[in-house]
Amino acid sequence: MKIGFIGLGVMGSRIAIKLLQGGYDVTVYNRTVEKTVPLVAMGAEMAEDIASLSKDCDIICCCLSMPKDCERVFLDHVIPNANKGAICIDFSTVGMKTSQMIYQVARKKGISYLDAPVSGGPEGVEQGALTIMVGGDAESFEKVLPLFKQFGKTIEYLGKSGSGSVAKLINQYLVAVHTTASSEAMVAGVSFGLDAEQLYQLLRVSYGNSRMLERHMEQYVLERKFQPGGAVKYVHKDVKLANELFSQTGIKHKLGDHAEDVFFHAIAKGLGNEDMSAVIKPLEKQCEVEVKRQSS
């Protein structure tokens, strides 16, 4: 079984490494060639282009940032060149309609397509603990399940094409909303004179706790280190897609609309490439405070 992997960013590179460590035959492609070098050193083969990778591989994986990139890669390069019976796996976060459209195009050529977005961040890949949410044909899912187990702990087949993308966008909706709420709460507390670390320790053992509060305070905000695990611009993209999805249900006055505005404002302030927790910075500036650990 030969696996092709397209997109070696923060998540894609780590997933590809896990596959190599699992003994799989992996061919990689990335637009920035330098990102393939560490994987080639580990035993991966480097493809000259996506077309050749698609022709040579039984399973073609993709992990890209933006829906338009996924459409271009699959529709213009992968599907026209992949062999009948190949299985495409998209780990990217895209809209339900994008997944369903690619699935239908692939199906006409006898190619399977699974939307399989992941959650858990870089550390989740490295620990083999990602959550993987899968939509598409059940038979194809069963075939690639051993592959998923190389880096996933919670692996759920959710049903028809697009189901995985729906679940991931619901997750990202909560990520954005909880990030916004925790940022506002911490800034408000410090504005009233509370010690940031003491307030956080109180909240983390109370009903107001959330995984996003813990992530942001422990790994980024209190130490004022905002090197991205998941960048502001990508969470903004995700919550925007989630809001579009939620609007189809008839839900009005969504908390996600406010979260989308907060993330958009952070990008406008030049924070797009920083970690998602950096959305707290414009709020701090508004209130003339800084949420940080007090030096001893």
C-alpha cells in the first residue's frame, strides 16, 4: 500500500511522520520543497508534482489550510490522475458542500473520497491522540482505519460524505466561541485588579473552565508566547465556515457571529499568523491591561 501525502504544514508534516514511523511507504509533495527534506531524510520519497504522486499511490492524503486549495488540488490534479480504486483522504477543514462536491467528482471516476478532518493540534499528532471525524463510504473507511490508528485515538465514522466536515466545523465553532469568552473573562478580571494566574487557577477548578481556557492560559497567554499551534487566521476561516453552516439550520443571533468578528478584528490588527490565543491582545489594549504571570 503506497501512500501519497500533499501538504506538509504544522499538522500534515507530523501526520506524514507518524505514517513513516508506522512502516508505511510514503511519497510526499509540498509547494515549498524545503519542507519535504526532513521527511525524505526519514525515508519518504519526494514527488516532483501532484500528478505523478496521484498516479503512483493507492491512498492520497491531503492536509491544506484553505478550502479553495483543497478544491484545486483534488479537482485539477489528484482526481484526473489517480487510478480507479484509489482512496483520497482530506484531513483539511472545509465546508460540507466542498467535501460533497469533491466526493461526487471522485465517485464518477471510481475513486473514493473521505472527508476526515482532525482535532487535537500538533501535540495530538505526536502523542497519537488525534480525534478524526470521517464522512464518506463505510467500505473505504474500513480499509484505511489502520492508517488512522497511527495518529488517532478517537476515530469516528459519522456517515455520508460531508459528515466529518460538519462535525469538525461544530468543534471549531466551540473553539472560537470558548476562546473569545475566555479572553473576555480574563481581561475583565485583570481590569478589576485580580491576579491573572490566581483567577485562572480558580476558574480551572470551577464550572467556568474549558479546554480552551486551559490551553490558552497555560501554553500561551500567561507566558506571553504566541508562536502558533493554530493560527488566528485559520480559526477565523473555520468559524466563518461554521457560521455559514449554522445559518442553514435557522439559528439566529449566534455567539459564533461575535467570535468571527473578534477573530477578524485580530487579523486586522496584524495578528493573523499568531496563535489563536492572541485574540486576547486587542481586548487587553482596549482595557489597558495585560493578562500575564506576575514575576516572583
